[in-house]
Amino acid sequence: MRFLITGGAGFIGSHLTAHLLRTGNEVLALDDLSTGTQRNLASATEEPGLQIIEGSVRDSELVNQCASEVDGIFHLAAAVGTFTISQKTLESLQTNIHGTEVVVEAACRHQRPVLVASTSEVYGRNTKIGLTEDDDLILGSPLHSRWSYAEAKALDETLAYVHAAEHGLGAVIVRLFNTVGPGQNGRYGMVIPRFVAQALAGEPLTVFGSGQQIRCFCHVLDVVPALVSLLRDTGAYGQVFNVGSSEQVTIDELARRVIAITGSSSDITHVPYAEVFGPGYQDTLRRVPDCGKARAQVGFSPTRTLDQIIESVVAHQRAAPQPVLKSGG
Ligand code: UDP
């Protein structure tokens, strides 16, 4: 089969591209190369069946052309990372709202199934342990740019859902919970590649806030097959699924584990949110999914532990070192 992956040169997109090519499919990778890179696709270009198109998901003509040439669409293109969102809020909103509108409308026009990548961020300040898909989204004030990513993604979900309900679009929505792994870039804020780069360089690991905030990190190689199964499963259409791990860790503990695994002599420092993001920043204190719905639908069951995830990022960065990035860029 032939698939369009928007954001195909991004972190998740490039792993998905490699997976689809390896399993005998063809891929049209559409990417504006703003945060994605050609290098992410370096190994995939050795496989037959890959076409890379540099362009924007906001370009309706281009997206429609691509949609007409494929059997299904993975819509992963988005402005991502807390640094990106806080520094380029308007541009991020435009990409994340208008880009999705273009992709969903093209999928609808050409009657192609589409998977829309959403985020655990949409649960906002709902700190329930074991969030399920019908739990409330508790977002902060729209005047806090911090929530703009979640607001845009929540609107994306509604767009996809309404096209499914009103026009029979085969749309499946996936809320990703902190997907991590080799190749993720710390430049845009993601904590694991940042901590690993800091530890390998012997620099202090910068924990933002108290360090008591909790996340569950899921390896991208556990996530990618679930995305494929969900898009292939017509029974999943018109529905939303959490996809992530339920192994909880505080960011303090994460920093300690990165230091232990790398054998680094780095210290851990705590940086107030205001120093990184400006005044009034609101972090999400806990984000723990219940992925029972994806398990029941497509057998999703992540197997890689947090230590294995950290080890895979360490191995990757030892081979391809990342610069130690200052807070905010
Ligand atoms: N974080 C941190 N130090 C960093 C980068 C991030 O302490 O250098 C924290 C961040 O404030 C959040 C957690 O790590 O509480 C996860 O951040 P990330 O950006 O990876 O994902 P998020 O869950 O915020 O989307």
C-alpha cells in the first residue's frame, strides 16, 4: 500500500516511514523540514518506495495532490515542543489548526482514511491516574500561550471527529503520551534527549520546576506499529485512542536514572519555570494514561521499559552527539 505521512521527516514520522517501507509499503513523506530533517530519513532512503516532498501541510493544492495518490494518510505534521509553542505561538497555532483542516478536508474529498495525531496535552490539568478517552479535558486559560498547543489539538480532534460523523470520513484520532526514542531532538524542549545530552557532556541536568511532575514515556518503536494497526482497522474509525506507557516517573527520578545509566558525574539543578518560559507558566503535574481501549482494539501493549528507552537514546547520542542546549533553545 502507499501512505502519505505528513511530518514524515520528523521524529515519529521518520520511524513510521522506516517501519512502513520495511514492511513492503510505499511512503510519500511530506515535510516542511522546519523541525524534521532529511537526516532523520537517511536510512529510509536506502529502501525502495520512498518519495520525500518538501512542502507545507497548509498548502491545500499540494496536500490534495498527495492525498489523491495514496491509500491512507498519517497526519503527524505539527509544531511541537514546549519551546516552539512558547516562542512561536501564533505560527504554531496556524500550522496546528489550519494544517489539520487542510489534511482532513483532503482526506474527506478523496475518501482516504486518515490518522490524526493528537496529544495527551489535551487532558491539560486533569491529573487522574489512568486517564481514559472520555475523561474531561481541563485546559487552563486561553490567555496562557502554554495551553495553545492543547487547544489547537483539541480542535483538530473535533474537526476529524465531525468529518467522520457528518461525512463518513475514516478518521482515527490518537492521543500520544510522551513518545520518545532515538533521533528525538532536545532543541524543542523534550526532556529525555536534553537530559542525555547534558549527562554525556558532564553538564548539569536542568530539571524545570519542582521535579515532582510525573510523566510516562513510551518508546517510539512501541508506538509506530499501533499507529499502523489503528489506521488499518476500520473499526477504529470515528474514535479516539490513548497511546502511551503507564510506567510513571517523576522528572527528578528521570534525571537520576539518566545519570546512573550514562555513568555521568553531572549534577542536577532545578530551574524555575519562569526562567525558561516567562511568568505564569503552568506545567501539567501528572499525565498517566489508561490505554485499555487501544489494547482492546489493536492489541497495543508497549514492551520497552523506561531504562531501555533511556539506554536507546544514550546509544544513539553516543553515535551522533547532540549539542547541550540552553533552556529555551
Ligand atoms: N523538563 C525539564 N527539563 C528540561 C526539559 C523538560 O525538567 O530540560 C520537564 C518539563 O517541564 C516537563 C517534563 O520535563 O515537566 C516533560 O517535558 P517534555 O517537554 O519532554 O514533555 P511534556 O510532557 O511537557 O509535553
